Amino acid sequence: MVQVVAGVLQSEGKILVGQRMAGQSHALKWEFPGGKVEPGESPEQALARELEEELGIRGAAGEVMTRYYFAYPGKERIELIFFRVRQYTGEPQNLIFHDLRWQPKFELAELDFV
């Protein structure tokens, strides 16, 4: 089973979300920054690494909000782990997304998520 981490960064009632690139699977759908846990890596380490790669922030840390299991048809089952990110160094930048935005949390449902 594959583990995937997602970081939920919040500021002033808004949540940071990224839109996948046109050439990727689930093209132009929205997601929380994060990615796969690599072999020998803890979910916490993966969160810090992925957010540095995707947003340019360092030392991201927080607590698990929720986790669940999911499988796309014909794919290996994944465990998706959501972290409430409470600390990091630097300002989030768009390093890999088509679009990156601070979305008001009560408007998240308006976006087409993966």
C-alpha cells in the first residue's frame, strides 16, 4: 500500500490549495500540497520534504487531522494522511502547480478536487 501525505496550511480563514498541471493525471484538479511517502521515510518526513519541493518552505510540521484509505479503479490502494501544518519557515511559493491560491475555507467545495 502507498502512503500519501497532504498538508493543510491555513491563514486568516483561508486554506492553501494547488491546481495540478494540464499534463498530469487528474489534470487541472485541485489538491492540498503533498505527495508519496518514500521508502524509509516517515509520513512526517515526507510532509516536510514534499512541502519544500512544492512550496519552497522548510521544516513543515503539524499533527494528523485525519487519514483514510482509497483506491482508484485498477490502482493500488493508498492511505491518505492529512496534516494540519502549524509550523514552517519561509513563504509558500508556487513551484509546481498550474495555480496556487489561498481559498476561503467555506468556499473549498466550489473547487474540483482530485
